[in-house]
Amino acid sequence: MSRRSELAGQAPAPTPHSYQENGLLSQTDPKTARIKVLKNLYDCLQCPAYCCSYTRIDVTKRDIARLAKHFNLEPDVAERKFIKRVDGHKALRHQKDKIFGTICQFIDKKTRRCTVYEARPSVCRTYPETRRCGYFDFLSWEREHQEDEDFIPYELG
């Protein structure tokens, strides 16, 4: 980690030896093979699911198989039911949402939580790939300056 990123509270860019799990970023040092676990500097439970509003939440064959197993469906049935094509990529379908216009179909719009968390796609498992989340930083700044811990920028209607 560079001195500059250390001072800014940022982890180094993710490497092939990095992964997210249970709110922690784990990195394996390729020289020593030691695992270093770093606590994340964000809290998804305080966010209205910004990352789930991406137009294209890409999925792989393995992700579709995981969703199929979760819902006790055949993979081709799960693909037809949950997946759409966006710019030539397989992506999760969306539902209407009062905050972002549309959001991932698996978000509970009241709790703002994932309803398929254990079966979520790999892109969701690894996001944001660093110890910081730009959305959480933005939201924290807005809430502090609005003096409202529940403030949600961009809320529609």
C-alpha cells in the first residue's frame, strides 16, 4: 500500500488474490502466502442499495445455476425468468423503484435488502472490490450535511 493511499484510508487496488466475504476484504500476499484481513470502511446495511440499481448487473452461467438451485428450477427456466440481455450481456431483470426508477428484481423495496443473498451473483459478492464504497462515502457525506441520518439523495416522487 502506498503511503498516500494509507493516509487516505484506502486499500490497494484489488489483485487476483483479493476477495470479499462477510464485510471484510481478504488479500493473500503472493510473496509470503499470508492472508491479510482488512475491515471494510462502509456498511451496506446503511445504504438504499445503490449498486443494485445498475442497469446491467452481469451474471455468469454459474450465477444462473446458483439462482436455479436456490429456487429449485432448471437453469434454462431460471434464465428465462430472471435474466435479460443488456448490450449483449446476460444481466438480472429489474423492477420499478421509487428511489432509482428501477432496481434489481431481488431487492425487497421495503427493507432495501437482497432477497437471494446466499445465491447472489458473483459480481454482487465481490462489489466494490476495495475497502471503500463510493456510494457509501457519498451517502455518508450527504447525511452528515443534511443533518438527517435517513436522508436518501435522488428519492423520486
